[in-house]
Amino acid sequence: MVDQAASEILMFYNTENFYPPDKDDLPNCGMRNWDDYKYKLKLHKIGQVFNLINDNYNGQPALIGLAEIGDLSVLEDLVSQNSVIKDYGIIYQKSADPRNLSVAILYNSSVFSLVNFQVLRFHQDNQNDIGTRDILHAEMLYKGKTLHTFVLHLPSKRDRDAKKDLRHHILGQLKETVQNLMKNNEEVIIMGDFNEDPDSEILQQFLHCKNKDRILENPFIKFFEAGHFSTYHGKKGTCFDQIIFTDSLCTTFGFNVIETDICRSEKLRNKDCKNSQYPYRTYSGSRYMGGYSDHFPVVIKLLQNPQP
């Protein structure tokens, strides 16, 4: 392990349908003409995002949660190219999602040590595994102490929010898992695309235990209330991308404060003035746009000595 750092950066990024390129002997990913050229361009752009985080927040992200990863090979390609995350460790397991999309973790192995990981799969009404994205749970060591990281991408609001009950069921089961860890004074971070805004009733309940005491912090509610969004559904801004954590996280690992942000850098936004607040996405429907993702990254920075 390295000496105690003055700061650490953790981030989450929904990378928007990040599949390997179509091949004749593999199923089509569903995107129009997803060829090797477009894949390599996207690979380069996502690598640039990590460099951008490094430049904008004065440090490379040591722990990265990712969503919409179409295959292990995508992660292997990401950490082999020349960026600040070169040679990072990979945590990944293919989920039961019908679109073959999963979540993943990349981590700096000189900062974090992996103890073990598992995926959380869900049952409802005595059914078999629900065909949805698994939650990735990694137990890691940081400064010799345990940190539990959960990365998720909950069911979407498509089709008039037909999967709302499923999303709430998953959050309820996750809350039980997190509370059991907290009973043993374990530190927890939950990051992902919740497909719920931070002011929603279900996420407000998620932050509190049965006696209504708040047990988790969600700093991204302040961004949503201020009209700062991580993605858009049509013209409606949302803050589905969030990082939630135990309120003792700072003190346990020797930090003084946690700063949070949605990285809405101009480089990651549309180039036309009319729609410059939106993320510069890869596809808009079937139309290839050539951008990064339809989401902005979200970031937390743990600091020992905050700058004035």
C-alpha cells in the first residue's frame, strides 16, 4: 500500500452502450454499423475522459465504477491504452441483462487492494433470477481498512416506468445488505445510475434506517435541486448518476471533507450552442454522433486539507 494520500478521487460513469465492435460470428449489439473504427474512436474518447478528470480535479481517479459495458474485452482495451488508468485492475462479471450490458470497476492497485467480489442477483415472487443488470459488490482494502463498493445500473424508466416495482425491489434488498455491513461498522460506497433522481421517495428512504435516522449521505441532491444534471431524458434534466456513502467515510480513512461534482466539462458537451447543456453522446437513436456518452461522469474527492 502507498503512504497516506492527501486526496483520493472516485468516480462513476455510464459509458452508453460500450460494446466491442460487431463481428460476423458474434450477435449484433443493436447499434447501427458499430464497426471497428467507431469502437476505437469511442475507446480513445473514454480514455480521454479519465485524463480530463485527472486534469480538472488534480489527480487521477483511483476507483472507477462503470455502467453499460458490453464485454470484458472493452475493459481490457481501456486499461491497455495510454491514459492515466493504464494497467488498472479490472472487476467484472457478465450479468443477466437482455442487452448484454454489465457494470464494472477499474481500480489503481497501488492504492486499493481487492479482497474479493461478488455479484448480487435478484429474485422476486419466488421467480428465478430476474433478467436485469446485476449489482457488483467489491470488498477492498484502503489504508489497511475495509471499504465495500457497490456499482449498479438499476432498471430504466422506459415504457412508462414499467419496471418501477422491480427497481424498488432491488433497492430494498440492497438496503438490507448495506445495513448489515454497517452494523459491523463497515464503510460503504454505492455508485451508479439509479434511474431515480436523488429527491425521489425511494432514494430518500434508502438513506434512512427503520427508526428514520439518516445512515447514508447523498450529496448529489444539491446538484439536482440547483438544476445541474448528469443526463437528460428528452429535454428533461435528471441526476440519475450518484455516489452515496456512509457518513463516517471521511473519519475512518483520515480525510477532513468530501467534495462532489458532476463533470460537465465543455469537452463532454454538445458543440452546437442550442444544445450545449447536453452530453455529447455516441448515438442519438440510430444516428451516429461520434461523442462520448449520453451521461456526464460524477466524482467525489476525499481531501485531508481542503483548499480555501
